[in-house]
Amino acid sequence: MDHYRVYGNPIQQSKSPIIHNAFAIQTAQSIQYDKQLVKLNEFEHVVKTFILEGGKGANVTAPFKEQACQLCDHLSDRAKLSGAVNTLSFHKGEIFGDNTDGLGLVQDLISHQVKLANKKILLLGAGGAAKGVVYSLLEQKPELLIVANRTVAKAQLIVDQYPHENIKSSSFDDTSKFEFDVIINATSAGLSGESVPIPKQIIKAKTICYDMVYGKALTPFLKMAQELGAAQVIDGLGMLVGQAAESFYIWRNVKPETDNIMRQLRAELS
Ligand code: ATR
């Protein structure tokens, strides 16, 4: 039986074992997948130990995605550009790194009939979560992708990674100079119960708002968007399942179906 695992700190909340074990049953793959809490200074040690024990791969969640990137012998283009890795694969003692967060996000948006090609997209935040999705968003060929952050210099660092004309950084205030079709919250503001301090007028009746975070109740950002009359508000549960499905595909070369586990997780939230 092949062994996989997710690393993070904290990790208790992680739904990845439930998702991957459901995928394994669905696709008749013989795998074991569990979660492990990692002390902040022990990431490299625990990964290398897992490799020696015969582990086949691992998911990486906060705060280790950047460290995971450093640890890899080989990186996919999207992992290299984002500087963050959420999927490790181990082959013959070498570590391969990829980032499936952006694919998970884009697929979830597509499954909600959200169009990205030739659209104007606003990405809020410039931490690990934002970095991980820029590559996949640009692949959808938006007319414009603005990365806005409280600390604008961090947004500019992300923009500098991409030689595209259609990606720019901004302060939150300056986002009012544009009209957006889709606004994606990748800040961690909601985790402390705060909404994002963006100008309220950028959320209009046609705007679709997405929060990478999910929970039982609407996140503060989505609550604000709903109150302002946004066309659609979508939380990040589908992105979570989507990125897991892409990791599973990398490891097992089988694409799992995601509707059933989505329904199960959504029901467990309510
Ligand atoms: P993650 O891995 O979740 O992205 P992170 O790398 O710590 O976590 O990044 C957190 C992001 O949320 C950053 O963009 C941060 O803004 P700064 O770069 O200016 O710190 C943003 N953020 C966190 N709390 C916020 C708040 N209350 N208002 C606005 N942005 C916030």
C-alpha cells in the first residue's frame, strides 16, 4: 500500500485525509493518507524521514509551502514561478514539487460557470495563498489581473515574476480605478474575523466574489459582497477539493470525480 500524508501547522483542521481516502476508494487505488503536525523548524527533517520510510508523496499546507519549494530537486513551472509547493512526489530519492492550488481554484470557478478569459480579475493578498494561484489565473488569459495587497511591495514582487503585460499590482484604495468581473480574496484577514479593506464601490451587481477560505458561515468578505449585491459569492471548499484531485492525479495518474465528496463536506459543515 502506498503511503501519502499532509504536513502543516496547525493540521488538526485538515480535510485532506478524508478527501484523499474517499478518492482512493472511488478509484480503487490502494493508498494510505494521513496528516502530521510539524514543528516549525522540523519540516525538512520530517519529509526526509518519510522518504526513507518509503513514503510516495505529500501535500504541504501553511506555513510550509515556501520551504517545500526550497526542498525540491525538480519543480514544475507553476511551482517555480509561484515559489510555493503544495504537492511533493518522491521518486528514487528525489523530490518533485508542484502546486495544484491554482488549478483547483480555476476548476472551481469554471464549475460555477465563471468565465475568466478576457475578464478583469482582482486578486486580494500577496502571501502564499495568492502566489500559488497567479500562474493558473494567467493561463486563463484574463484581460487584466490586478494583485492588490495591504503591503503593495509584496504584490509587486509577485507581479515581477511574470513577464505579462496584463498583470499589475495595486493598493487596496487604488482598485477603485478599475472595474472587475471577478474578485478573489486570498488574504488571511477573514481568519481573524475581518473583511478586506477594499473600496466598497468595486463590488457591483455583476461582480463575482470568491473567497479561498470556507466555513460554516459566509466568510466576512463574502458576507460584505453579498450585502453589496454581488452577482455570486463562492467559498473555497471547491478549491480545496479541486487541488486535492489534481494532487491525486499527479500521484496516481487517475482523475477522481469530485461532486460526491464536495456534497459530503458541505453537509458536514452545516
Ligand atoms: P497565506 O499563506 O494564507 O497567504 P500569508 O503568507 O501570511 O498567509 O499572507 C497573508 C496575506 O493576507 C497577506 O497578503 C497579508 O497582507 P500583508 O502582506 O500586507 O501582510 C494579508 N492580510 C492579513 N491580514 C490582513 C488584514 N487584516 N487586512 C488586509 N490584508 C491582510
